Amino acid sequence: MARKLKVTQIKSTINRHKKQKRTMIALGIHKMHQTVEHNDTPQIRGMIRSVGHLVEVEEID
């Protein structure tokens, strides 16, 4: 069974670079305090790393 990551937006994307805004949309996050779950893959980890200052991540077993 693959591990999952719970990603929650904790800071706004206002006044952020377009690339960071597009990464948040690609993660499926459109609003503040919205939470989404993703499989733990290198691609998702890379996206989270680029917007790490805007999100909070929890590992789900």
C-alpha cells in the first residue's frame, strides 16, 4: 500500500510568483485551509518542495 500525503494550504498565494500559483492549482488546492491527499511520489514531493512555505504536509500511513 502506497503512503499518502495530506497537504493543507496555510498561507495565501497573493503576491506570489505565477509558477507557485500554478503549482498550488496543480496540487488541487484552490482555497485557504483546503486539504488534499496525494500519493507519496517524487513528482508530488517536488511540487511540495517548491511551495513548502505555503503548505503544511502530514504523512498518512
